Amino acid sequence: MSYYSDGAAGALLRLEAGQIRQARGELMKAGLIAYRRPFYQVLSLEPEVTGSGSSAPVVAPARVGGVRAVGDVLRSLLAQKEEGGR
């Protein structure tokens, strides 16, 4: 859990307020974080196991990748978004 304000997170990550909001939206859309002002929660990267009504559980595919700094993830998402808009 984190309770950094947008201003504090922007200063730490060297991102402007609009970039913070955009990156937060992308992370939420990707299922990587939950956000309810002022709290951020990093969600589990473990595969999700759910019951499907049959005898075998349904296992969602695991996310792949190594450990990365949040600032690097946010910058990467913003760069991808900017490249896609060109």
C-alpha cells in the first residue's frame, strides 16, 4: 500500500500531474494496481485460480517479467502510449 499524493509521486518519479493520472489509469487497466484516493495497492502477480463449476479450477496465465522500479514501469507505459499515438 502507498499513500503518496499525486504531487509527491510526480516529484519522486519526475512526472507531471497529467502523466501521473495517465500512468495510474494504464496500471489500473492492466490490473497491476488498485487505487482509491489516496491509497495505491500493488496487486498480486501470482496466477489467479478460480472455480469454474467443474472439477478442475481455472488458472489465469501468470504475468511475466522481472522486478522493475515503478518509475521505470510508468515511463515505459507513457512511452508506449506516445508511440502508439503517432
